[in-house]
Amino acid sequence: MEPYPQLVAFQAMNAQRRSRGFEILASKVIPGIIMDGTSPAFFKIPVTQELQYGVMTGTFPDTPTIVTGHVPMIPRPNRSSNEGMKPLDNRRAILQCYEAFKQYIV
């Protein structure tokens, strides 16, 4: 997963906060979804000022960035890229994951 969009979103959000007189955030968890056809994979990417600085300067931050992810458990995982959400049992499992992931969307 490409880190730049999350860093840009974090930086833009902090710029808006600063312009409105709010404190900037030291970190923010950015949710993400990657699609393989109609099969999603869900991610939570913790973006920090330290990570942002590391990317801007081309250095590694002292604190590792740990991205958590989840691939929905479907009845026939070896066929997930072919089937995706077509079968109803796959659709049910995937939609339950979307429903659970809504809590991370602000």
C-alpha cells in the first residue's frame, strides 16, 4: 500500500486544524481498503508526525510503523480473486467486514 496518500491526508488535516486555531494531532489512524476485483482487504495505517518527517527527509523513523490488516474469511478462500462478492455466502462475509470497518471512518 502506497504511504503517500495517508501522509498527505494527515498533513492536510493538520494544516486545516492549525488554520482554524486547533492543536495539530501528533498521530492519526487512517483507514484504508484495497480491492482485488470485488474482494477487499482492510487496513489501519497509523500516521505520525515522526513518520511524516521521515518520509519528507528520506530517513527511517525511530519508532516502527505497524499497519494492521484484515482479509475477510470467505468459504472458498482459494477462489476469492475469481469469485469476489458474486456468491451470496462470500457477499455476507465481506459485507459484515464493511459494516465492522465503518467505525474507523470519520
